[in-house]
Amino acid sequence: MSFSVDLRDLTSVRADSTRVRGRMAKYKVNDEGVALARKLIDDSKVDTETNWSDAAPSTDEENAKIDQEGYRGYGKWHLAIDTEASEETKSRYGFPYGDFSKVNRAGLIHAKQRASQNDHDDVVEAAGRLLEHLDSTTS
């Protein structure tokens, strides 16, 4: 019997988790992620209808993104970086906001709520500003 394991999956945690291997993640705002989200909003690449549970990328989609663009490209779809996590792991990035093609409004709301629950005030502020920007461009 043989099987294969994608090593990227072994380092993965829920993307919005604040605990990484038993320690509290130390998040800072991911400026590249915020900039990409703002550009996508400006370009009307947004989803205001789909629930985040349906829009959030699957593990296979995350791995495909890493294969295509590396961890940095994958990380641009997250609002925060765990400064103590290894750069070549999924666990370095937290608070995803889109499906690798569009900003998902519910994803921003989810990120803001999870950041608020765990006292990541800078992430709360960044998600809030993006939500305001999205709402001002879609109304």
C-alpha cells in the first residue's frame, strides 16, 4: 500500500486561525495583500453574493496557487502575515479575503470578525477600510 502526502498540507492551519502549533500567531498587516484587494475592488473584481464558506479556496486550490505563483503569490490573498512563521508555509498567512480571482465581501467580513475576536486591531482596521471601499464602489 502506498500513498502520497503533499508536505504543504502538513504545515497548513486554518487560514484565519490565531493559534499556530500551540502559540498565538503574531500578525501584522500584509501590505501586498491589502494593495491587491484594493486594486481588485477598483477593477470591480468582487463577489458580494457568495457566502464565505462557499467561496473560500479549498486545500487543492491553495496548493495550485502556490504551484503557480509561489508562497508570495498565495500570500497576496491574505490580509495578514505571521511574522514568526516560516516564509515557505501556508501558516505564515492569515485572514484570506478572496477565491484567487475576486475579493469576496463575506470573506472581508469574516476576516474582520476573526481579527476582532483575537485582538488583531491592525487587521480589523485594514479589513474595515477595504469593506468601506468595496461598499462605496458597489452601491
